[in-house]
Amino acid sequence: MNTMSPKGQPQKSAIPPPPPSVATISAQEAQSERPADFIKVLKVQDGTFSVFVGSLWGSMVEFITVGRNKEITVAFRDGTELQA
């Protein structure tokens, strides 16, 4: 919260922001566990995948967008985007 000083300058309040909620902390912990889980899955695989593995796909993809003209964009968790 900002207040005004006698000279009209903004002053920062001494009140600290509230701590993050339990839900926020849990979400952050889950987010940091995803790459570790993904690496574990890859390490136990032998060779290439011959079948679709939904959990592996889900661990890599953030979201998929389908446009009006059927163009598809896949956004991966690392920030990479592929368009088809």
C-alpha cells in the first residue's frame, strides 16, 4: 500500500505482502516436480516408443490451440511451439 508523504511523494507502506497461500505453494511444488517425473519416465524406457504414452505426452505439453482454419499449435512446457 502506498501513502503520500508531506511533500506529495509516494511512500511505501511498512506492511509486508501476505505470504503465499498453501494452494500457491502446492502448485509451485507440483510444477517443479513435473520435469523430474518426466526425466524418470524417460530413463526407464528402453529404445523408442512403439505405442502412444499419454502420460509422457501430458508431461511435455502445456496446451494445444486449434485455429479456425484447422491450423494447430502445440505449446510445450519448455516454451517451444510447433505449428502444423
